[in-house]
Amino acid sequence: MLKIRCHDCDQAFIWVDDMPPRGKCPNPDCEGTYDVHQALKENLDARTSSAADSLLCPACGGVIPSRWGLCPHCGKFTAGPRSFRKRDIFLAVALFLLILSLLVRLAL
């Protein structure tokens, strides 16, 4: 079963396996034809393009390859729905190492 929308009358109908792959629109007032292969291709193209566009940088809105990493457009580090400057990450790591070294020194 596949939901197909006629391009001529803009009415949707369900295509089942016993119907021909190419045929006349089931709407009696319409003279248009349908093609199951073309409808399936349009459906897949719409779904894959929306999935590819979902990975956007939260800072600049550019397309990024992964949610964790550097954005090639603005150079910010993306971590899920947030973005950070490289300098902020460096300062956070330096502060973490400083606190860790103080704790180790106090423990000895």
C-alpha cells in the first residue's frame, strides 16, 4: 500500500498491490494518470532530504556532518544542541586540570 497524490486534481488515494503500477486517477472527474514508481521516488527523495537537513549547526545554521565536532562554516565546536568557541573549551579543560592537580596534591 502506498499513498499517492494525483498531480492534476491534487486528491490523494491509496494504491494497493492489485492495482496497475501506472493507471488513470481513481477520481471520476479527473483525467490525470498516476505512476507508482515516480510517486515512490518522490516520497523517498522528500524523506532523505529532510533527514540530511536535520544536522544544522546551532550557532550559524550551516550543514554539519556530525552533532559532535567542529563546524566547517563558523569553526565552533558543536556538542548536541549547543555550540562552544574553541577558546571556551580550552579554558574549561585547563580549569579542570588545575582543580584535578590541586586535589591530587592535597590527597598526598
